[in-house]
Amino acid sequence: MTTHYYADWRDVPDKLWRWPNFSPEEIACRGDGTIRINEPALDKLQALRDRLGVPMIVNSAYRSPNYNRQVGGAKHSMHLQGAAFDISMANHDPESFEAAARETGFTGFGFYPRQNFMHIDIGRARQWGDPFPPRAARFAPEPPRLREALTESRAMKGGSAAGVATIGAAGVEVMQQAVTDTQSALQPLIPYLDAMRWLFIAVALIGIGTTIYARWDDWRKGRR
């Protein structure tokens, strides 16, 4: 087993560090900044990261003996060898993560659902802790786009045409009355306004007919 020890993670030579998705600071002891680089363990950690394709949040990696005692770690914890990692499950499905870790070569597993992290190491095969509860889907399925569907339906289109035409006909009638009452100088325009009113009425009737046909056709084809 190839390992390297440094009193401070800042002393790690750049040429030695070959794990692109992790940094010496992440792997160093959280208590005093010392670091033990366990190459086989880090190779598996990088391989797991490559397999998952998403970031891995390392809560704890190497622990110095003093820091391991402070946090209540096991007397022979694999963290002391730099061969163990506590990974947050904040952005991972525990079941999928465990399967990928086993396939990558990790053999020791500790489950901490309350703290939302999983311990993985390259020691002897074993596991402990409570299983993670099944997780629901992260996002609820998107509801049907009812408003857009209604807008695109033939019935809505026909109803809209009828409504617009009806309003237009009413508007023309108001304009015609106003011209008749107050704009006697524009009397020659009244016959044309009358023709426009009948045009709008015709469009309204066509829209109503389209709506009735569309609804009947939907009912006939079992769409309602």
C-alpha cells in the first residue's frame, strides 16, 4: 500500500496529486490539517466519482489519532490510514451510491441516515448502521398544461372567434348610433357601418357553428 504523510496539506507536491475531482484540503484531517495520502483508496474514490458523474461532498477523510479520539472514532478506524471517506448523501441516492461504491471496490460501509452520510472504506468486508429509508422522487411530476391545451382546442378557437365577432358587432352598432346622434356630417358613412355590423354577425355565427361542431365531434370520438 502506497501512502504519503505530510504535516500540512499545503505541503503536498502538485506532481504527486493526481485526483482531479478532489483536493488535498478535502482529504486532510479536519482537526489539524495533517494528511495521509493513501493512493489505492484515493484511486477508488476518483473512480467512484467518475462512475457517478456528479460531485461528492467529503465530510471526513483522513483523521489524525488525536482528532479521531476527539470525534469518538473507532480505535482502529480506517480513517487513521486515510483509507476511509464519509460522503454526504445530500446529492446522491443512497441505494445507487452504495451499489456504485461496491462495484468500484469499496468493501466497508457504514450507514448514517440521521446525519445523512455514508462511510465507505477499503478495509475488510463489513457494514453497520441503519439502512437509509426509501426516498421519494425529488420533483413532483409536472401537471398537464391544461390552459395551453384548451387554448389550442377547436372549441376554444371557435368560441373565441364568436366572442370577438359579437363584441365587434356590438361596437359597430354603438358607433353607428353615435354617428347618427352626434355626427350628422358623417351620415354618408352609416350604410358602410351597417354592412360591417352584418359582417361581424356572420363571423360570430360561423364561430358558434364551429364550436358546436367541434364539441359534437369530440363527443363522437370519445374525447369528452
